[in-house]
Amino acid sequence: MPDAASPATQSRTALDVANLGKRVPLPSGELTILEDIGFSIASGDSVAIVGASGSGKSTLLSLMAGLDVPSSGEVRLDGAPMSALDEDGRAKVRADKVGFVFQSFQLLPSLTALENVMLPLELRGDADAEGPARATLAKVGLAERLAHYPRQLSGGEQQRVALARAFVTGPSLLLADEPTGNLDTHTGEAVIELLFAMNMEAGTTLVLVTHDEHLAARCSRVLRLDGGRLVGA
Amino acid sequence: MKLPRLAWRQLRRDLASGDIRILIAALTLAVVAVTAIGFVTDRAERALAIEANRLLGGDAVLRGDQPISGALREAAMAPGLAHTETVEFQSMIRVGEGADANLRLGDLRALGEGFPLRGRFVVDDARGEHDAGGIPAPGTLWMSRAGADQLGARPGDAVSIGQSRLTLAALVVQEPDAAMDYFNVAPRVFLNLADLPATGLVQEGSRIRYRLVVAGDAAAVERFTGVAKASLGRGQRLETIADARPEIRSALDRAGRFLGLAALVSVVLAAVAVAMAARRHGERHLSGAAVMRCLGASQRTLVGIHVGEMALLGLFASALGVAIAFALQWAVGAWLAQALGLSIPPAGWLPALQGLAVGMVVLLAFAAPPVLALRRVSALRVLRRDLDRAEPAAWAVLLSGFAGLAALVWWKAGSATLGGAMLLGIGATLGALALLAWAMIALVRRMRARLRGALRYGLANVSRRAGSSIAQVTALGLGLMALLLLTFVRTDLLDRWQLSLAQDAPNRFIINVQSDQVQPVRDFIAAQGLAAPTLVPMVRARLLERNGTPARGESVAERVEAEGGDARQAQRRAEREFNLSFADALRDDNKVVAGKFWGTTRPARPELSVEEKFAASLGWKLGDRITFDIAGQRFTGRITSLRSIDWESFRPNFFVLASPGALDGYPASYITAVSVPVSKPRFTAGLVQRFPNLSVIDIDVVLKQVRSIGDQVSTVVQVVFWFAFAAGVLVLLAAVGASQDERLQEGGVMRVLGASRGQLRLAQASEFAAIGLLAGLVAAIAASVLSGVVAREVFDLPWQPNWAMAAAGGALGMAAALAAGLFATRRVVDAPPSVTLREIDG
């Protein structure tokens, strides 16, 4: 059983997805977005999910993050079933264990770079948010830009702030949705280097949704989605 | 498909969206504010027009101090006219006999057959209250209900007047021509003109007022007034409906204008909400418009659909506003009828049309630019969303809004000068409030560093959308400020003013004390344990000449008008009776501002000292010789000083004072004022019992009446200001609506980062609480400054901060902003974060 893996093997299961399905009602009938998805990801592993547009990648990511509830099946994070939790319970799990990186950065425009990185720590209730936030921003090379607002930063800088925000809570799972989709090739590569370096250092489990086969190849595993089904792992 | 149908279909689809609902609400509110005030003012004016007839008792009245005869009487007998007459004077009225008799000085009116020709008496007798349908039968009389209370008289009692004894047949509940006379305290007695000669009261030298009343068809009345004007004699005056109660007419006119302008404050704020909502509406339709362009729709079609939609929406919202205003004015009308003691006719349709026009003007001026800008949208936008936002030109928005506003203000103000001043006033107030709001938002920006997490995010939103926050704080603050200022002046300032009047300020005026009663009255008052009062002599006089030339009312009016003064007031003052007094020293509530007061030396020739504003109103100057008629004798004095009077001393004061000795030998009565503590409720009764001819005016009662009228008026004003406050809340809703997409997105991000629903709510609450608190503070500061000005300039009181008011403002602002803001952002919490992010991230 995947969730009963022995610590001795160093492959403790971080994320376990079993029989996952998502269907939405439409006037014309029910639309199946995901069907019977199942896989496990070991702690510290890096997995790419690839597939064409509409293949269900983003929905799968949402379900893994507990942003949405599945129509069937189960997602377990560090062995705990997400479906047993209500919305606020899932939010707590995200605050404690999940980091997120978006294609369009999603920094809060009213907060400075430092405040953006402090926010998840504060939402979690950490007593000291500023110290770790400063340290993480220094790690992504933005120690000099703490007081800048998102609109004052370049796209690459914004995504680095987003990386800092994702890693600052020390998550066990990092979910990245097309993290280079809005960046030019050069900047995108720099961000990816940073992402993998930080992931390596923190030992975080990484799940990366992408179109980019080249990027997918950098992960230790690739899951392929087609029409809402897993077609290759 | 036809354009109207497309427009209608679009409106129906759009009705579900927040911006259109806010647009409709704002427009409806603007129309309600203007129309409700319009309806109420219209009804009050109609009531006054009817009242004017009633006040005269006919269509035209000729007044004189001699019986009206000759050509004038003949003119009244012309075909098409009915006429009657009344005779009025003051006399003692006695109820009961011997030691138990109650005596009071009262106003007597002897009524001719047929009076009143317009209006009616309502009397109360054994049949209950009913329309009297005529005048008292010979041998009987009627008495005002208040007068009967004072005299302890009941229907059936015998009442002595002069040499006659008549039976009290009924109490008068409503008199045709005494409405709104709040200060009339003397008993009023009505008898049949046929009974007058037997009383023996009409004698040579008696001060009697004769009135010839006519009514009839308009042409006949006009002919009569033409003849009457041409042959008016000395001491005669013609009154028609047009000039009846000019003071009430002009007060009503001013009140209507003030309320109309106050309602415009709501319109201005609602217009801001309309502009915000229309802009958001335009933005929301950009993509749709681009797709329609792609599919081949012409600019004309696009404009047609959107303008058509706006026109339908405007008509709907304006009609709704008119309907609500109509319902409101029914309630207000009933209340007004009770407050003014009038029956109020229903409103006309003009205010409704005006309301519709206001709605359409606001919509056109404030919603047209973003909607019209949609026609410029590029079809390419379908491919590139960042392309061509189709923003309306800033100058077009400003110009269009300003033009619309200027048109409304000009219309309501009735003059370009007042309109300009009003626009400037609104602009300056909004500017000052915005500046205050900006400074406070800058403070909030600094403060947020001390906060954490959701709270900091909430406050950060206030300073990030600074423009929008300033608009919200200013709009909410303006409505709040008006409410606070009104409450402050109405309660706090009036209370402080009343307290500031000397504790021993006189509260009873005792008039009509005869020369031989001066000492007994003084002794009586002293025996009550009250300070011995000064009794001031008073001599009744009529103005005859100024510097040797006759000073008739009309000639005085003409001269004063030529000098730029108030002709009507000058004529009234010149024609009415003067009360002269004399004094050898000035009290501390009088100050000489020009010339020299005679002081203790008794001048050889009579000198006069005149109150400065009174002198100015009649065009009198230092050195003028003024001649009066006192009971048939001429009296001339020279003006040697002008005085200012502190009327708040509540002591008897006179416009015209003569030097000591100058009025010796002329008939005088005395007047005094005393301060009676509440612990002596029997004082007045005891005094009148002992001296039945005295009349006592209870200032406490008068003040109470003034205050109650003030309360009634300020209730109406308050309703208008609540409209403005509601409009401020709509601006907040529109501003939140405009940032809804951003809020949804950021809410989604917060949820992804692990924020609970509670934390999201806390972030929103902190933002709106801050906006509301700032609005409350801005309002409290502005209201404090303004009330400080009112306190100093109007009430002569030092400025005093009112912390309770500031707290109330803050609390009200916060409650309103919190309720409205949390309601408007409920979707941010309720929307599933995955859906929100997917929508936004594409």
C-alpha cells in the first residue's frame, strides 16, 4: 500500500491520488473533466504533469491543492485525506504544507515584495514572519527590493518573489502551474533554475504542470493527461 | 433584429449584474431626493395659495382706522362682488361676577353678515366640533378656545363686554384668518356686528380697525382693486391674495429653495456612483462589443444598443424614483398638515416631470461617456485583450458631468449667481473633504506596517486604491457631515445657547400696566420674593413726518427702495404703530454706535435715540427730525444717537427712545419683564387675578413653540441629508463593484495561500471599517469646524469640541461602510478559489 511505505526506504509517500474523478453538470448533460486518476508521489520527488489544453491539468492541480473537491476518489496529503476536511480545514493544510507558484505570479498588488512573502506566514499565525521572509527574498536575489510593489518589479522579479512566497513556509508540497508561461525564454530558464535549486535544498515534493516537454524532462517523473485520463506515467 | 429589441434584451441580461443595479439605485435615489422635495414644496405652496384666501377672509380686504365709506364702499357693491365688514379693537373681557370674576384684555372682532366670504370658522359647542356656517347670532358670542381656558369660561356663561352681557355660545377651534399666528396669546372674542353699538365701546379716540372684505369673480375683484388703489385715503391699506402674508410666502420660498439645493447634494453623490457604475458597465461590455464588431456590427448599431439600454434603464429608474417620492410625500404631507394646522391639497405633476428630467440629465451627463466610448472598440481586441481599452476621453467625462451638474444647480438655485456660489460651495466642500481623506489615507499607509496578515492586507487595499478610497471617504463623509452638523446645531448648540442665556433671563413679559398700577405691580412682584423689576413706560404713536415732510408708508417705501433697502418692510414699519419709550440712562444691553446719548442731563428739546438697523430700514439718519401722532397730538424729536441692542437679554427694548421729560403728559402704559422660577407656577394667575387688565406673555411657552417649529423643520432637512448619506453608501458600493474582479482574484490567491474564510472576512472588514472610520472622522472634523463657525457667528458661543458627536460619526460611518462593503464583497468569500483562479489565469 502506497501510504504504508516504510521510512527506512526513504520513499515516504507525500501525495497519494486514488480513483480521482471530477464531473461538472451542464445543461446538455454531465461533463467529465477527470476520470479515475491514480498515482503516488514520494516525498522529495519531482513530477511533471503534461497534456494538451483542456486535458484536465489545472483541475487536477486544484484538487491536489484542496482548492476544489473531487466528484469521486481521494487525495491524501502526507497520509491525511483532504476530503474529510471542510474548506477552512483545507486552507489550514495549504497554509501549513503547500506552496503554490502561478503562471501569472499572482502577487497581491497592494503589498510590497516583503509583505507578499510575509503574508502566508502571518496567515498561518507564525510569530516571526519578517525574518524568514527577508532571508528567503535574499535567497532569490531580491534583498534590495523588499519595499518594492509588484508593479515596480519586472516579470522575472515578480516570479522570484512568488517563489520566495511559495518556499517561505517550508511546504512539504510545491505546486507550480506553468511557472514560466508568462516569461521570455531567458528569464524563464533562470526562474526554473532557481525553482529546482530551492526545491533541492528544501527537499520539497514538486508537482509541475506544463506544456513544455523540455521542462517536464527535468523532473524525475512525467504524468501525461489526455481527455481527463492518465495515459502515461 | 430591431435596435430597441436588442437594447431591451441587453438590459434584461444586465439586470443581474451589480453595476447596473447600482446604477439604477443611484439614479432612483437622485430622483427620489429631488422629486420628494419638489412634491412637498409644491403642496406647501398650494396650501399657502388657498390659505392666502382664508387669511383674508375674502379675495381683497380694505383696512382702515376709520369706517370705510364713500367711493370705496360703492365700489364694493358692484355687480359680481359680495362684501361684508368687520370691526376690531381691544377691550377688557369679563367672565363671572364680583370677586370671582375673571378679567382679561382681549381682541374683539365684530363680524358683519356673510363673513367670512372665503374660509370658515370651526367651532366647538354642545354638538362637538363643526363648521360654524356663519357668524354668532345676535346676543351671543364666540371665544377662542385658549382664551376661554384663560378666563375659565364655558359655553353658556355670560360674558361682559363694555355695557353688554352676551352669552358664550361656542369655542372657536379654527379661525379663517388667524392661522400660523404663534404669538397671539390674548383671548379672542367674536360677536355679531349688530351687537356692537350696544357695547358702547366705539367712541371717539378708540383705537379701532375697520375691514371691508370683498370676494367675487376675478374680473370684478380686479375692477374693485383698481378703484380702491386709486382712492385709498390716509391710514387705509388694500390687501389681496398676492400680497397676503409676504413673510410666510418668502420663508416658504426660501425653505423650498434651500431644500431643493440640499437635495442636489444627494444628486451630486448619486451622480458619482452613476459615473463609477457606468464605467464598470462599459468595461464589462468591451469584449462583447469587440466580438460584435468582428461579426460586422456597425458603430451605429453598437451605440444604438447601449444608448437604448441606458435610456430604458433611465426611464425605469426615474419612474421608480418618482413613484417612491410620491409615496413619501403622502406621509410628509399628512405630517405637514398637522404641523401647520392646514389642510394640504394634493401635489401637482410638475415635480414628477422635473424628477424624470433630473434622472435623465444625470444619466446623460455621467453615464454617456463610457457607454459612447464602446463604439470605438477595435475588433482586434478579440485577439489581444490588452488592446484598446476604449476609455472615454477624460475631458469628455469632466465636461459632460460638469455641464449636467451646472444645469441642475442653475435650475434649482434659480439664479446664475446663487447657482455659481452653490457649485463653488459643493466643489470647495468636496475638495476640502477629499484633501482631509487623502491626508488620513496617507496616515493609514504608515500605520499598516504595525499590523499583520489579513488586517494589513485590508488596510493596504485602502491606500493602494487611494483614488477610489478618497472618493468613498469623501462621499460618505459629506452625507455624514451634513447629518452631524444638523444634529449638533439642533441639539447641542441650542441647548448651550439656552443655558448661556442668563439664568435669571426674564421669562414673563407683563404689558398694559397703567400709571397708577406701577407701584402696586412692583410691590406684588417683590412680595412674591422676586427681584423688584423696572417698569418701562411705553407710548403708542404713529409716524407723521420726517424733516417736515409727510412720511406716508408708500413714500417711505419708495425712498427706501431708491436707496436699495427693503421697500415692503419699510412700508410696514412706517404704517404700523410705534411704541416709544423714554429713559435717562442706557442699560448694559444697549450700546451707542453713532451720535451722543443725552445721558443724565435733560435736553432742552426732545431728542430721540433709535436702534441702528431700524433707523436704516426706514432711511433715518442722525439729525433727522421725526414727528409722531400720539393720541391726536403732534410730538417731534431729533435723532441724536443710534444704538445697537443685544436682544438676547430678553428684556423690554425699544426701537425708539425719547429723552426724559419729552413724553410727559402723553398717555403711557408700562411694560416690564420678570424672571419667574418654575417653583412659582401660580405667579401669572395670581398677578392677573389681582390686576385683571394686565396681559402676561410667557416666554417659556413661546421658546418651546419656536423650538418645536425648529424641530419640525429640521426633521425635513434631516430626511434630505439621509438621502445624501445613502448616496454616499452607493458610491462605496459602486467603487467596490469597480474593483470586484481584482478583489475576486486576490481573494482566490489568499485562499490558495491558506487564508480561512474568517481571515478573508477580517481583511475585508478592516478595509471597510477603515473607510467608514475615516469618513466618520472627516465628517466629524468638518462638522466641528462648521458648527464652530455657526456657534461663533450665530449664537455668539465659544467653540467647543463635541467628542460624542465625533464618536457617533465614526460609529455610523463604520457601521454603514462595513455593512455595505461586506455585502458587496460577499462573492469574494463565497466563490470557490479554483474557479476564481481559473477565470483569471485563463
